[in-house]
Amino acid sequence: MIQFVKTAARVAALAIVTLPLFGGIACAHEFKAGEIMIDHPWARATPGRARNGAAFMTLMNHGGSDDRLVGASGEVADRVELHTHIHENGVMKMRPSGPIAIPAGGEAMLKPGSFHVMMIGLKAPLVEGETFPLTLSFEKSGTVTIEVKVESVGAGAGAGKPMNHDMKSGHGMKKN
């Protein structure tokens, strides 16, 4: 009996030490294209009948020369575009951004209220816990298909005031 208890204690100790290692591997959510590391691509779940969505991520350039994200594509929506937010007369509006610069040794953050991958005309709702593929195209680092994890509707919400849709344009947001 004493031997059994000692063996069980060793197994438990081994599990405690090794479990985080396997958990880290299972939870890793990054991709690579050339010298560009794509960290934690995610999107918010879409509420109700929302027809548009956005994907966010951090692009880290581990190379010695600048690169640019020049496009994105995927079957998740009718159109997939690179977008940013601009402030115009107190209204925050989304607009196509063109290529997104990623400086050598630096990073570009695609986040709510800034640069993002816009998915227009979603073919199905984005459901929390699911994933979907997107293909990113870089000027120098080529293309890579990534898996975007769908998080909660409120994921990534800042501590600032909530945003309201600008119903006139249908594609902007107005600060409260």
C-alpha cells in the first residue's frame, strides 16, 4: 500500500510538471509567413443576423526589412478587405486601408478601433468557440492560411465608452 501511494504521488507530480507544457502546445495560436509571425488571430462572434465581421491579430516582423500585409481572402464572406477606422466630424468610420506596413523588427496590431480584416457579407454567423480559415498575403513574405478563433461578442472591448453604429452610412461608428 505504501508503494502504491508513493507511485501515485510521483505520477501526480509528473502530471503537474508536464501538463502546462502540453497545454502551452495545445493553446498555441500563431502562424508564420517568411519573417512574419501572426499571433492570435481572432474575431468576435456575430450577434443576430449581422452580415459583417472583423478579424484581429498582431503581425510581428522578425526580419531585417520592412514588409506589408497587402491583402486577405477567405470563403467566410463575399468580400474580405483590409480596413481601418478614421475619425470624421466626430464619427468613427471604417474604410479600406490599403496595405498595412510592418516595420523590420517591429509589429502591426490589427485591433478593434484600428486596422482589421473586414469580412463583408458573411456566409454564416461567426460562432464563439469555432474557427475559420483566412489567407493573408504579404508583399515579401508570401501567403499563409491561418485559423481565426471566434471569441465572445464582447471580446477585446476597451475600457472606453461603447460604440454605436452610425445608421446613415451603415458602416461607421459614432462615439457616445
